[in-house]
Amino acid sequence: MAAPPTLGALLRGMRSREGWTLKEMSAKSGIPVSTLSKIEHDRLTLTYDKLQTLAQRLGLRLSELFAETADEPVQPITARRSLGDVARSVRVETPNYDYYYLCTELRRKRMIPVVTKIRARSAEEFGDLVRHSGEEFLYVLSGKVVVQTEFYDPVTLGPGEVLYIDSSMGHAYLAAEDCEEAEVLAVMSSAEEELMQSLLTLHEEQRQGAVAVNENAPAPAAKAGRGQKR
């Protein structure tokens, strides 16, 4: 007998049927995007009272919130093409990383290509290991990258070396100690249509975590220059 769907699966299904993005559902429900993303990935759940409030704000009975519907057939999409470069990418900056999302004009794509510049050198700078749906391919363009994963010992990759992992396994990409900045091309793949929004939510959590680490770090010496070697 198949296991009953989780709250996250039910919310994803309802949002998909309504054609809402995470941001749109957040506006309708009053629940922050980051919280909704965690619920949909079964990393967080809601109490009964909050479920009632959610249903009311969405104009549903609580029983309708948990109603299952048959999966709708997915229409094939063919003959799409996207040309681009880093200059036309969607850029997301955090204290320890710069992300350049490529080919963002294509909707409902199953692969998310992104060039990333990595400056974080420690687990403290990175924060918690990242987990998201799907699979992930990494190609090192320059510098040296230390890959930390939940179930394997850390491995260091140099230019031209690659890695392929299940993205649901906790993982982190760090610049090696003797590397000021590393650059990689990563391709994330998932059947989840809102994968990119989920990744952007993870970036925001990284940004907030890095800010908290910096605020707790000792103050720099007086008159330290911006380009001072660390």
C-alpha cells in the first residue's frame, strides 16, 4: 500500500494546480516564502491551528487542503532554445558566494545551470549543509574546491575535475585554504518546477547565516585595508 502524501506534497500539488509560484502563495497565505519552501520539502510542518489559518486564508475547508487529485498529464515541450552569457545572467550575491543563473527566461525547465564564485573557506562561513531535490553536476572552472558531503569524506577538486551527487544529500562547496576564490559551473536537475525558487530561498538563508557569523566575529584591526590578505 502506498504511503499517504506528506503535507509538503499536498501543498506542492495544490500550488501546481492553481498555477501559483511560491511568492504568490506566500502573499495569499501570509506564510513567508522560506517557511513554505521548508514545508514543501518536508523540512517543517504546521500545527493544527496554523493549518486551519492557512486553509481559511486560501479560501478552503481544511478537508480540501488535504484532498488529493489525480496527476494531470504533462504536455511535452519541444524545440526550445536559449542563448546567453554571464553578462545576461541573474546574479545573486552573498558574502561568501556570487551566483550567476543562466538561461533564466526558459520556464519549466528541468535543469538549472549556474556559474558560482566561491570564497567561503570553512564550514562556519558556509553554514548548514545544503539539501534540495534532484541531482547536481559540478565542473571546476578555476581554483580549487573542497566538497563536503553528508556521507563521504571531503574531496578537493581542481580545474577540469567534476562531481555528480544526489542533491538531497547534504553538501557544501568551499574554496581550498590556498585559494582566494574558486569558480565552478553547476547544473541542478529536478522534476520540481519551482527548483530555482527553492535555490534562491537557500541563498537567502546563506546570506542571513553569513551576516550572523560576521556580526559575531571579532572586529578587524584599525585601518585594515580592503585588500589586506587574510
